[in-house]
Amino acid sequence: MKDPNWRKCILRADSRDVIKHIPDNSIDFILTDPPYNLGQHSTGNIPLPGRSAMNNDVAEWDMVDFNPEEWADEFVRILKPTGNLFIFTSYNQLGRWYNCLDHKFDTSNFMVWHKTNPAPKIFKAGFLNSCEMIFTCWNKKHTWNFISQKEMHNFIESPICMRPERLSNPKHPAQKPVAILKKMIEIASNENDIVFDPFMGVGSVGVATLELNRRFIGVELDPCYFQAASERVEKVIVMSDKEAMTRYKQP
Ligand SMILES: C[S@@+](CC[C@H](N)C(=O)[O-])C[C@H]1O[C@@H](n2cnc3c(N)ncnc32)[C@H](O)[C@@H]1O
């Protein structure tokens, strides 16, 4: 990055290619939400009489085989010794992330995000999908900001992303609420740190990162999601520049 004042670098690309160019020990916080490999377990959309079918497939991008083992070494290589790694994941991938990352860090743990308004189960058979897991790991001397233990329950509760925050075009089935990402970023990084999201979707981690005055690197493969991410992060930069100008002009 040649500009010493850079704040964001977002790329429409395959992060497998991009990550190779990121130097060793250069990222403060990897906060990411990779594909879940749930698409292949889906029973398909549910037809509803007189209404549009209920979408039961996660998305096209989740139909491909995603292997955590192919990413673990690169994540470890680019992370600073003081860095943290938080990965949103599903029940079927949690053990795989644990197996390939736990032995490379001093500590691994997990958080649970409880969604207070999960999608209903039309046939009332089984549990609601109301929890998402976040696999976390770090080494001794990692960045960690909190005042009281009360802030440190490994449990976050919030609704899923709703309008007006939720985008309708493009609609991303996994758009994360910025508020929960901000909580993680505040705990696991400092101002001006570099936060990396190699699977940025519509850029929610980017928005949260820039709103908290950290620097952001994000990668997304899909052109529509990338465009939406690009507009969202640009908006944060414009807003923060405007606020800075207002503060500067005040006597
Ligand atoms: C779970 S979603 C992330 C959603 C994001 N957290 C948000 O709030 O919008 C995963 C994203 O990774 C993207 N993706 C999958 N494989 C990728 C790759 N190899 N490189 C870059 N992006 C990829 C998909 O297109 C998808 O948008």
C-alpha cells in the first residue's frame, strides 16, 4: 500500500489469489464469514400454495465445496503475532476449523450469535436455525480490549439484519448486522489496525471496521455483491470525511 494514509483496499477477486500477495505477519484481525457448505445439505425450496416458494437454499456460492484446510495456513501466515482470528461458521464446519487451527494458536474458543428473529420452520419439525457460531483463536499478547468480565460472555444476541440496514438489491442471504461485527472489532483490535475479510459479501465487516477507525482490506468474488460492498464502504468514508471537516471548521 503506497499511500501511508490508506483506509480501505477492496478487490473483486478470488481471495485465494489475493491472499498470496499479503505479506507475512501484516494483518491485525481476520474477521470473516466464509461459505458454510450448507447448500449441499439443503432439501431445496419449499413450494407454498398461493405464495412464492420459501427459499431453503443458502445460495449459489454455498453449493461449491469449501475446505477450511485450504485456508488455515495462509490465515496463520498473514496474521501478526498479536492478531486475532474470528470466523463465522456453521455446525458442520466448526470441527474442521478447530482441527486445522487449534494447534497453531495458544488459545481457541467460540462465540454464539443468537438470532432473536430466526426464519420460521414451516412444518414445525425440529429446531429453528437461531444460532450461528464464530470460531475464534489467538496467541499470548494478542490485542484484547474490555473493561469488565460482564462484556465478555461468548454470546451475542441480536436480530438478523433487517431493513433499512438489509439490502434488497442485491439481497445477500448472509448479510451480517454491523452492530455485532462492531462489538467483535472493538474487543479484538485497536484504532488504525488492519482488518481483513477475504469473503466480504456486501461489505458488512468493511462498514463496521471503517466506522471504528480501523483500516480495511476486503475481497469478494461476486460482481453484484462487490459493487454493493464498494458503495457501502465508500459511504462510510465520505461520511467520516464530512464529520472531520465539520469538526475542523468549528471555532
Ligand atoms: C457468507 S457470505 C459473506 C457475507 C458477509 N458477511 C456480509 O455481511 O455480506 C460469503 C461470501 O464469500 C464469497 N466468496 C466465496 N468464495 C470466495 C472466494 N474464493 N473469494 C472471494 N469471495 C468468495 C461469496 O460470494 C459470498 O458473498
